[in-house]
Amino acid sequence: MSQRFSPPGGDDPPSPCIRVCKMDPVSRLCTGCWRTIEEIGAWGFMDGDEKRAVLAQLPGRRPSRRRGR
């Protein structure tokens, strides 16, 4: 991860934040965007490749939602 803030633009993917910020105490993931607190804090300093790597992990972190009926 680079040490300087990376302003958005170019090929940087947007943040997955949906403004539902609540950390799950068991998984230690935000229940809105499914990132760790470390990933959230580092997001502005990550380059595009680092952000894409985090984004690629998010679908596997979301709990499956089954509808029982």
C-alpha cells in the first residue's frame, strides 16, 4: 500500500461504502460494505489495484440471504 493519499480518478474504483456503517463484533466486518476497519481506513491510500483486490473479496464476505417460504 502506498503511503500517500490517492485522490479518486483515473482507473480507481469507487468505494463500496453505502453509508450503513456498523461493525459486526463477530466477523469484524462492516455490515454495509463488508470491509474490515483496516480496509476502510486504508481505502484513500490504496492504489487502484489494491482497491480492486479488496472489492474482489467482498462477494464472498456477504452472508447468503435465504428466504424461507
